[in-house]
Amino acid sequence: MSRLPIAARSLLIAASLLAAPLAAPLAQAKPAAPAQFDKTPRTLVITAFEPEWVALESAVKGAKSYHINGLTFLTGSIAGRPVILMESGVSMVNAAMNTQLALDHFNAKRIIFSGIAGGIDPHLSVGDVVVAERWNQYMEVSLGRKKGDSYVSPDLETPDQLPAYGMLIPRDVRVGNAAEKPRRHRWFMADPALLAVARKMAPKLSLQSCLAKDEPIPQTKGISPDAGRCLDTSPRIVVGGNGISGPAFADNAEYREYLYATFKAQVLDMETAATAHVAYANQVPFIAFRSLSDLAGGDTGPNRSWIFGRLAARNAATVVTRYLAALPD
């Protein structure tokens, strides 16, 4: 029987002692799920930025604040319905990241997005509220390779390719959830039952058409101090159709025409499709209410979001508040 020298045995013992802490994490259980701060089943109401948040904050009764990763979440009730109100931050990454953050820490039974948007359907006007049936991420694209007078997509998995805008060629998003294997999605759907409630209550509402006499108009972006304080037409609620979202503030008439022709969309914003994507992945019912603050480059003068952005945010909030009251729980 061979025996190790005393010095060698000492080295082996020392090495095993040093290795033990390194090996221990491998045997540990996987991290626990994020802690829930409030277990009451609630409707998650998302806004993207300050005017949208302000339009709803005062409606929250019995508000309690939670602060996570620099964000404020309010729990309470709106129109007698338990809610979580949050401000996700502007654009797609903020919307996706913070929608998931809310789902991780609260018991959200459905998601409602409330905010402003640009109108790309020429039949709609500033102040109108759109409740789209489905949402697309229109800036999910391939940068095509030039071939003659056109551009060719490297993506072979989308046989029904949508028309390109120059070298920007739309592509679908691959994602799955616990019930469905990952596949390509062109559209993320609003929940049919939630849409049915919107269709039923929409005709009963009237919306704000004019700024208050004492409400200041920002003197920026070439806007005249004498700019009109009232909308050109009485705003209305449109339920159905398509919405699109992407990480760009769209204010270009030519691109607006392309988007309307390609996606047959009514409205364009910077967050909703990202939240719809996360809602699908988590199997949480979703719907969005977007009021037109401008026409995404289709305005005859300067972009009117500087004048009517807050009015549009209030119109969306008005519809959301009445919508919550119409829900069964």
C-alpha cells in the first residue's frame, strides 16, 4: 500500500479546504422568485411619462407608494377597482423592462396602457382615443443588402414579407410562453374580452376638446402665442384596428404614409407593443388606450403635441377611468 509523503498530504488537505467554498454554490437551490410587495389581485395601469402619470395619479384612492429600481408604484383603487399605477419611462426597452418588473413584484391580473400617441390614419384627428385590437413592433427590421434598385432581406423565415422602406425591411418577432412554443409574431393581440368591454362603453363617453383658459401653451418649436386652444373636431373613441410601436419619435409625413399603407395602422407610439409583448410572454390579458396628441408628421404646421399633449393624456385617462368602472372586478 503506497503512502503519500506528509508534505503532499498537507497540500491536498489545504486544496480541498480552499475548493469547498467554490463548490458550495453549485449545490445551492436556484434563486427564489422576486418578492411580491402586494398580493391583492389588481389591474396594472401603465403610463410612459409625466403628463400621462399626472392625468391618473389624483384618481388613485387610498394610495400607497412602493419604490423599486428608481420607479414609483402606487397601489390603491380607481373607480372602485384595485389598481397598480406606474410610469414605465419612454420607449420600448423601458416599457418592456418595467412591465416585467411590475409583474414580478405585484399580483397583476390584467394590464392597461394609458397615454398619448401619433395618428397615422388620415381619418383620425388629434384628441381621438384609439383602442387598437393588435400591436406591431414596426422598427423590428432587417437592414437589407442592396440589389439593383431594391434591397434584399437576409431573413428567410418570413415568406409574407411586408414592403420595405428603403433598406429597412420589417421582420417578425420570435417569442413563446408557457402555453406556446416560440414562433414568429407579427402582431400582439389585445385581450378579446377586454376589447368587448371597451366597445360597449365607448359610445357613452364625451372627451375634452379645448384647453382650459388658464392652461399655458409652451412657447417652443415655432408655436405661436396665439395658437388655438381647441381641437379642430370633437374627439371620438375608436375601438379596433391596428397600433404600432417603435423606439423613434415619428414626425415625418412620408414615413407616416408608408406606415399607414404597410401596417394599416391607426396609431403609432413608443411603448405599447413592447408591453403587449411582455403581456403575451406572461399570459396576462392586455389592452391599451392611446389618445392622439399629433399626427406623426401629418400636421399642416408644427407638431401639435406641444399644444395638445396634456389634453390627449387627459382624454386617455378619462376613458381608462370609465373603463375601469365598467370592468367586473
